[in-house]
Amino acid sequence: MKDFIIPDDRDFGTPASKSKTMVTLTIDGFDVTVPEGTSIMRAAAELGISVPKLCASDNLEAFGSCRLCLVEIEGRNGTPASCTTPVAPGIKVKTQTGKLKELRKGVMELYISDHPLDCLTCGANGDCELQDMAGAVGLRDVRYEAPPEGRLANHFAPRETSGLANPEWLPKDDSNPYFTFEPSKCIVCNRCVRACEEVQGTFALTIEGRGWDSRVHAGAATDNFLTSDCVSCGACVQACPTGTLNEKSVIDIGTPEHSVLTTCAYCGVGCQFKAEMRGDELVRMIPYKHGKANHGHSCVKGRFAYGYAAHKDRILNPMIRASINDPWQEVTWDEALTYAADRMKALQEKYGRQSIGVITSSRCTNEETYLVQKLTRAVFRNNNTDTCARVCHSPTGYGLGQTFGTSAGTQDFDSVEHCDVALVIGANPHSAHPVFGSRLKKRLRHGAKLILVDPRRTEMYEGPHYKAAHHLALKPGTNVAILTALAHVIVTEKLYDEAFIRTRCDWDEFQDYMDFVAEERHSPEAVEAFTGVPAAEVRGAARLYATGGNAAIYYGLGVTEHSQGSTAVIAIANLAMLTGNIGRPGVGVNPLRGQNNVQGSCDMGSFPHELPGYRHVKNPEVRAIYEKAWGVEIDPEPGLRIPNMLDAAVEGTFKGLYCQGEDILQSDPDTKHVAAGLAAMECVIVHDIFLNETANYAHVFFPGSTFLEKDGTFTNAERRINMVRKVMAPRAQYADWEVTQMFANAMGADWNYTHPSQIMDEIAMTTPSFAGVTYERIETLGSVQWPCNEKAPEGTPLVHVDGFVRGKGKFIRTEYVATDEKVGPRFPLLLTTGRILSQYNVGAQTRRTANVVWHDQDVLEIHPHDAEDRGIRQGDWVRLASRSGETTLRAEITDKVSPGVVYTTFHHPDTQANVITTDFSDWATNCPEYKVTAVQVAPSNGPSEWQEEYNAQAALSRRILAAE
Amino acid sequence: MSANTAEKIIRMANQIAMFMETKPHEEGLAGLANHINDFWEPRMRTQLFALLDQGGAGLRPLVIEAAGRIRRPQAA
Ligand code: SF4
Ligand code: SF4
Ligand code: SF4
Ligand code: FES
């Protein structure tokens, strides 16, 4: 941590110009050459000269309101603002003259005369641009003073000198749990308003009134920050040059003294942050300007919701117990490791080599995941490893592997800036990938068109200054039919890109595919009856996608979590190939990954059939690499996937599990089956930061470390390997990779890693697509997108540029097969699931932060018609039942969902949404069919029997006895 | 093998068959066998063979036809 120096993150005042034409000018006697369109302020900053400024910031368009950044230009009249004046060839600029000094002092004097002078006790003391500028311009006294009796002309004193309340004074708004808004300190520079518009795209803030009366306000007149549209992304807080918008943590702790660059541990966007510290206390997280995925932006989760790391529920000591009915016993690390290893060894002796296995985590680092799969392959000597990515993106791996030859997205996030048409299907970036969502919305505001394919009118559908061109509100489970109908229109209306197909794809396979999709039964008219989407909409969307310029597809779990998830991914790849939308900026096929390291956990060989780098265990050459590196023989047969482990456990052949950083009892479908599987095992080892739901069935608990407590890497949805850095010592003594190593050694291995960089070296040595990856390279470049090897030493932002990885792109027929999960008289509605912005996955982390103010329970969205039929009113308790089970939650009546469809999230364990979901799964990968379950909804009085039983069992199982 | 397990194996094999049936016959046949060889661990293949050996009732014809190309696990 000490040896890493954060690169230049000065504020250049205005955004960089993208122009290729260069202009040379002179500033204060120095020549500088910058792209055309650059502001004088930025050009000066390039020279190292910081012109005083208040309203400018290089992530916002210049505004020109504070008049502090004035300069003089030889031969021009007046004193133009350097932030709004572009450079011109040959001009001679002066940033510091007698006249400028006078003017700036005057401006500052006015500002300060209407600003409280409680700097010493202000939360922004030492981190305030107003303070800095007063110093920079040499302000030494303020001559304006209020008359002793009578009206005050200021905004900051609660009372006038006469003693009466000052009508201009507004109280502090404390409503947001993470930051305060103190209007008396506002200088109305507009930065917050612009940040909310330009960076975040929420438009929650406005300036009301004019001149002296102008005020920043969140939402409508009666709103505060919490009740307004504000999504608490923090962009305005970062933008504010004063203490007006300030993090509560800074007010509470004080300003940070050092910072460490790291990566958010929440979602697959992979935002980089500066963890700003005071000693080993985390003061705040500031999105890092040079983070290539986020460019200085963040969402509420990464920016603020880190409090779980210090939550009192964290388990800090290892624990064991003989049976799941016993209370937990706290023990030393040694005891826990020996206990776990002895039990696992005994199981293998008694029930065979295949009787135990592991689950790797999509939240842990690449290095940790690599070690866990190595544990099973090299120490347990089987391939029984799987990951939670199974339950979300395994169809992506299969579908893109079959058609393109790689299992990953084709673009980087920056590509969205060149996109003209975005087809968003089964994804809600607004909530699940907020920072990418903001970037997409920005592009949409600037004219790109949106085609939304989703059963629900999600938050993406419309926003300030844009609205989807088409919303295909399909019935859950009919993705493949709709995607094939889109292809039908493109093929029959001859909108395909023949030149691209001829050079890049297999022409015979295309012919076959063309015959298939051209069949009348795939036409939008033919499928309308069961997809519920008007044919004209489908035709319009297909034409727009094929002819609207650069078209990019962004998809999420709404595509993959179906019985035909893999077919749908193939259908998406077909669309991109048909229209030549592959291999350049602005296009492509982009899976949006759920958890922070879903990509990485797949890359690292978490799946039972493949070694790191997506190489099947059946290949002797691949096995040979690892047999040589690890000195053991590798099993050539694929191992057990999570559902297989559970089935085998119920059958009595699978007995022991080491589960790192996953909560399968809550996240996997058909909770009752998962519970039965876990209960049948004789040794379940849970390695996590909290006693999660799975731990109710565990015999050993290894306390885990948060991303703040360890070094390593995460790989985001753009294949970008980002650094995670330790900012504080592990609270439970060891980083997760150390625990896995100690456990492996207790099982008889002899591993001696002393730092995760050595694990990465082993990954690079054995995996061709990672061959060029080292910690050194990631540090120098900031991040690296794999493949990174001899051919691409700096990594690969776009793949399939000159040809597909597999050679020729492969068109594959995509026959729609209706899921077996059908509505009928008992279960007439279709349930689909999703997530919301402020909560993350099963919520173990976010529920333990103040984010609960935005979402304190899961609710069931139901259409007014369906609600009325059942006599359900807004906020009622309802019983939600499927053939698997039932649960209760509150109803939210909304026409965001179509009649016949209901929707809920699964962030709270009390809801137990997965009691409802079934064990149906994707045909190719067994990715569970979360997105379609036939259900019935009825009024209810309160929690279901299962919920009560479950809670009783959980309470019993969570008892802990402290070590003597 | 419980009825439940049999039902699951049949459903999963048939799901794969339905996708492979849309390909040219030979490709689909090979595709189905390879898919099961690549992704189904020995325990599941043993269960599949138990069904196939009894005539494969409930399995789609393509699965039955592909049986010869699916790797039969050694008896444990
Ligand atoms: S926190 Fe984000 S959404 Fe809320 S007002 Fe500030 S910029 Fe807008
Ligand atoms: S709140 Fe801060 S950023 Fe917004 S106008 Fe006031 S001083 Fe400027
Ligand atoms: S949760 Fe995702 S979008 Fe939000 S800060 Fe973290 S990585 Fe970025
Ligand atoms: S910084 Fe240029 S006018 Fe404010």
C-alpha cells in the first residue's frame, strides 16, 4: 500500500477536448499545444498553472458563473472567463495581472461576505475550494457588514442583527443517511446541479429563483433529499466546492490523511475508488477519476454502503459444532482448520474421492477463487467446483463460446459513447449497473435510440430527456421467440449485412439459419399471440436495430435465467452477426454481470468441466499444464455442478462442502431442495463475513475478510482486471486466500504463497489469455483487459475486431421451446424477479448499511387488474405460492408490470423469494430459471408457516458460545 | 434411482435434445452426445444409462440414438 502512488488527479477545470487538430498558444510566456476546443483554463492547467476557479470542474461542461477564472488576452478587450473561452492559435494569455488580482479579490470578497466564517469547525475544513480560493487570491479583509439594526443581507445567519429570524436562512437537510445539505454555505455555483444532470442523469436538483434569491433545491418544493428523485450517487457531493454538500462520515471523523486506490466489491461495473483513510479508519470512498470503467462516477453502493465491513454482525472468530442443532463454539484458527480437515478427510475415506467439493465466490478476488478451485482439483483430487455464476451467467459462457469462440463480452464500457442504438434486453442497468446506466442514459440524452425488451417497464424505459423508441413488453419466458422474430424481420426484409456475413461468418451455416428464421412461424405476427408483443413494435425495433447505425446489445439475467437461457444468448449473437454489429466501438454483445467478480470467477476455472481460461478438463494437453505445475494427476471427468451437488447430497453420495463467500441457501432456487441437500451433508464449511443463511446448515465457520482487508484483483464485465488493495488489517486475522491456503495445507497440501501476486503469476504461467498479466503491469496501466499476452501486451478492449476468436462466426438455429413452467388454473400468474438500486444481491451487505432507508423489504409488484380481481389493496400482505412453496410479502400495485405478470426482488431473507422458484433450469448449463415461475397471489394475514419455521430454525442455529 | 431423479434426468436430456434436433441430424446427434459427455458428471451419466438400459422410456429418440456415443462411466 505504501509503495503505490496515486497518479495525477488534479482537476483540469474543463473536460478534455477530443479534437485531433492541435492549437499552440502562449500562457504567461510559456508555449502550450493542446487540442482545438480546449478551454484556456485547461491549457493553463496542462502547463501546471491553476487559474483560480469555483464553478468549473473537469467532469462538467463549463458554466462560467463565478467570474473568478478571468484572464487577459493580448489584443482582446475585457477579461474573459478562462473556463468558457476556448484556445485560439497564437493568442497570448495572461493569468495574473494587477487588474485580474483586483477583480478576483472583489469577487471573493462578495462570496465571503455571504458565507459563515466558522471555518475552524466546518466539516469541510481543509477540503474546501472556497477556503483555498480565498487564500489563492489573497483575500485579507471583507468590507461589507450588515447594518447594526434592521434587515440582514445574507443567507447564513439564522437571526438578523435585530434578533428576528432571518427569512433567507434555510436549515440543514439531514435526510440523506450519508450526506448533509447545508444551504447557508451554498455559493450557488451550480456544480451539484450539473453533476446530477450531466454525470448521473437523474436531474434531481434545480436552482430555484434568480440572482440573490437563487437556491439549490432537491426535487419539488416540499421534498428533501430523501423524498426527491435523488438516488444518492454522491456526484453532487463530490462536485460541491464548499461544505454545503458534505459526507456525514467526514463531518463525524474529520478529513482523511492518506488514500489507497481500490475497486468496488459490489457489481460487475468494477468502479475504481480512492479509499480515503485516517489511520486505519475508512473516512470515505471517492470514485477514482482515472478508473477506466467509471471515470470518476459511482453509485450509492460503492460510494457509501461500506458500513457492513464494520458491522457488529461480523463474525471474527472461527467456529465449529458437531451438529447443526448445536450452538456454535468459538475456537482458535488451528482448531477450526484441523477439525474441518479431519472431517473432510474422513468423508473422502469413507465415501470416496468424489464425495466432497467446493463452491467458489463471485465476490472474492481472482486469486482467492483460483485457490479454491485448485483446492478441489489438486488436493481433493476431483473437479467438484462450481460458483454462483452458475446461477446467473453460465449461459453467456456457453452461447458466446459456441457462436464467437469466447465466453465474454465483446466491448469495453467506453464503447457506449459511440453507440447509436442500444438494445437492452433482460437488464436494468439503472438499478443493477448504475454507473454504466448513467453512461448509457447520457448517450440516450444525446440522441442514441433505446429498444427495451423486458416484461416490466423498468426505470430504464424513460428518463429526463429520453424515452425508449420501442418497449417490447414480452411475456416472461418468450425471449427466444422475440429474438428470433427480430431476426426474421431482418432476414426477410433483407436488412442484413451481407458483406460482413460473407467475410466474417460461415456462409453455409448462414444459409441454413436464414431458411430457418425466414419461416413464417417465426414472424412477429405469428408469435404475437404468445409473446404478447404487437407485431408492429417488433418490426419497428428490428428495423431500427438493423439500420440505425452502431447498434449494441446489453443484456442481463433476464436473458440467461431461463430454461432457454443459452439459446437466447445464441440468438443475441446471431442478431449482432446478421447486422455486422461486432468488432468496432459502439456495437457488440455486452453481458452485464451481476456480482463484482462473476467474470473473474468464471475465468479462474470455477466450473466443474473447465480449468482456468475456459479449457475443458477432458483435454490432456491442458491437464498436463496443471499436472506439471501442481504435481498431481487431474481428473479428466467433469465434476458436480451446484444442483448436482445438492441432488447427490440428497441421494447420499455427496457429503462435504467448502463454500466460500456464497449464500446458496438464499441465492439458489428452490430453497427447500437446497436446505434438504445441505442438511444431508456431514461437513459444511462456510467461509463468509456474516453468519449467512447457508451457515444455518454448517459445521465449520471460517470468518472471512472484506475487500478492504486484502490484496487481489477483480475482473469486471468488460474483462477488465482491476486492483483491490488492502487498506486495513483483516479483522478476523487472515485474508480469505490465506485461509484457503491454511485449509489446503491442513488437508495435506504444501502451499507457500506469501502474497496474492504470486498466485497471479501462477495464473499467468498456466493460462494463455492471462500470460502477460502481472501485478506490476496492472499497477502501471491502472487496469488490464484480458486477453493480455504477447500479441496484446497492454490487453484487449475490443475482441473479434478482425475475425472471430473461433475463426468464422457461427450462426445457430434458435428454436423457441416454451418452458415447462406453464400457467394454469392453480397458478395463473407469471412471477419474474429482479433487483433494485440500493440493495445488492441477497442483501447480506447492503441490508447492514443505511441503504435500508430506500428498501426495507421486498414487495410484490402486481398490475391493478390482477390486484382488483383478488381484492388486494396497496400495501396489503399477500401470499405468493408456486408448486415449490409459498411465502408472504406486501403488494405494490403498479402498471409497470403487465396484467398476468408479477414481480419481486430477492434482497431480504425474510421474503424467501426462492422458496417459490422451481428447479427448472437452462438446458445447456443448468442455470436456474429464476425469471419465470407460475404463481398464485392471494390476500394473507402475515408470514407463512415456512417463514416462521425457517426463522425459528435460523435463530436456533445461530446461537454462539464464546471460547472459554 | 428415485422417480424424482429419473424425471429430472429425462427432462434435462430431452431439453438438450430439443435444441440439438433443430440442427442437421448428424450434427445434432454428435452435439447431444458431446454435450452430455462434456457437462454431465459420471454420476448423472450412470443414471442416464440406467434409464437407457431399460429402454429409455420417456427419452426423446435423439437421446436414445446418441446412447452409443455417450461415454459410459466405469462402475464405481
Ligand atoms: S446524490 Fe446523485 S442523484 Fe442525488 S442529487 Fe446528488 S447527484 Fe443527484
Ligand atoms: S451546493 Fe455546493 S455545488 Fe451546489 S451550488 Fe451550492 S456550493 Fe455549488
Ligand atoms: S456497485 Fe457497481 S456501479 Fe456502484 S459503485 Fe460499485 S461497481 Fe460502481
Ligand atoms: S471557473 Fe470560470 S467562471 Fe467559474
